Amino acid sequence: MDQTILHGADSATIRSIVAERLRPLVQRIDLDGFYPADILRALGQAGAYAQHAAQLGGSAGIIGAIDAMSEVGASCLSTAFCMWCQDALVWYLDQSENPLPREKYLQDVAAGRRLGGTALSNPMKALAGFEQLALKGRRVTGGYRVNGRLPFVSNIENGHLFAGIFAIENAPGHLVMAVFKAGGDGINLARNAHFIALEGTATCSVLIRDAFIPDDDVLAEDANRFVLRIRKGFVLLQAGMALGIARGAALLMQQDGPARRLGEFLPLRPDAIEARAAALRERIAEHLHSLEDPERFSFLNVLQTRLDLTWLALEAAQAAVLQYGARGYLTGAEPARRLREAQFVAIVTPSVKHITTELARG
């Protein structure tokens, strides 16, 4: 596997957590839907989520968060996805236009003491015109009252935080972004769906009934403007999942002694996977120089990189199954799990169909 240094985090500790604590649990996470909350907290203690928190002195930036996520994702995408949820929440808090939620939550979220999710799947699709915004709010003394239902929010249990965007009633186009507390008054969680992978990610539907959101928890009074600032980070952080899948598949193929010789003529080999992953990581680093550029053309370039990362994850996971053959197609086989996980990379917002639609629009 690529041994990229995890700048700004305790890389030795992160690798130890993966090898000693996470790897023995991957089957349970995948097949039983076990949510590895203690491991996620331990990763936070090792600095995995603080690297892009500039307000806390994080110096590695988003690339450091991506590398940590990739290290974990090479073994377990469920855990890496939860890391992305946590990293996205850190990103929103760090960039907040209102200092109050940053002062209240950022340090605990970045350290993994408080876990949370992103809840921007629906707003990102709504802003692109693909669906209606799910949450609506009205102004009241000291904050807002919010109602609506979010079908899927991940990395949340009662007591966790998540960020959401709601439309203000009787004020067309006015969107507000704020922090919500799962399990708080008027905010209830339910587990209604079961997935072919990523069951161990504490993914819930969220029903919000007249929940009070205080002004202290508002990240941006103008969410349309704020999304232009955070959307590149939102998308680029997902690279850690795709790179993790690709590098994990390459490692599987390298370790598979019986079939390595027979697989040498397959269209995608481990060295080619690693080379493509390294080239894509360089492209990500280039994008980070223009994170604050709000222009659509710049964002479309980011989406193209995200699409190329998705194809790499899918092709690498498929290559591992092809090399393993029937051994990789058994219940519980790691190549089969990696293929199911790679398919999730293709459907998580922004999905392949979302990205290709945006690119076609130009």
C-alpha cells in the first residue's frame, strides 16, 4: 500500500488503530452493521479530523484529512465514510460565518469527543435542481423553528451533531445553515432502511418537528453564499474514500499469491492502480490552491476529479474480484466487500449521475 505520510496527525497511531482494532472488526461492521464509535473517537484523538481545522492550528489541510481517510478506507470504507462525515462537519464549523457554533463545538468535534454528520445530501441536490429542499423554518425570538424529514443522515446517534440547511417560510430563496442536535427536542432518529454495504455507519432518517435552533447554532444566515465557500472541500474530502478503496484493492491483489501470475494479463494491475491514485492525489493538491474560488468552471474541474476518483475505485475493486475469481465471490470474501463499497462511492452525493449532469450543463 502507498505509505503517504499522514502530515499533522499521529500517523503511527492511526496505522496501529487500523491494524489492531479496525481490521478484526471489518466483517462485523459489514455483515452485522456494527457502528465502530470507539474507533472513530480514537482516530479523533490521533488527530485525524483536526488537520483541516485552521481555526485550531491545523496545518496539513484537507490533503492531510484525505490521507488519513485513505489509510482507514484501504481496510474499511464504512469507517472511512464516517470519517468523511466527521471531517465535513469540522469543515463547516471551521468555515462558519458565525463564531459561536465554532467556539461551542469545533474543538470537541475535531478531537472526536463528539461525533456527527453532514446532512447536506438533500441540500446539495436541491441547489442543483434535482429535488426539493426537505427542511423549512420560520424565524422566532432567539432563533428558528424547523420542520421536515431527512431520509438519510450518517454517523449520527442521539447526542451527535449534524449540519442542515432549511428554507425560510415566506422568504423565497432565503436559506439558512445550522447545527442540529440528534435526539434533541423535536429531532428524532429512526433506522428504516438496510443497505447492501455501509450498514455500520449509523445511518438514520431524521424527523424534525418544530425543533428550536438557536441563533448560537447558525453557521450562515445566507446558506447560498456559504455553500459556494464549502462545496469544494465537501467534494474533495471524499477523495479519501475512493483512494482508500483503490489502494486496498491493489494491496489485495499484491497479497494474493495463488492468482498473481494468472492475473498479470488483466486490464488493471496493482502498479497501475497505484500510479493512477498518485496522479489523482496530485490533482487534488492542485485544487486546494483555489478552494475559495466560487466560479462554476473551477467547481466543475473539482467534480471531474471526483468522477475520475470514482471510476478508479470501481475499476480497482472489480480488478480485485477478477483476479480472485470464485474465491472473491463468496459470502464474506474481502474482494466482494470492496466491490460493494466501491459502488457506494459512486452513489454518495455528489453521485455519478449528479456529477455527469452538472458536467453536461457546463
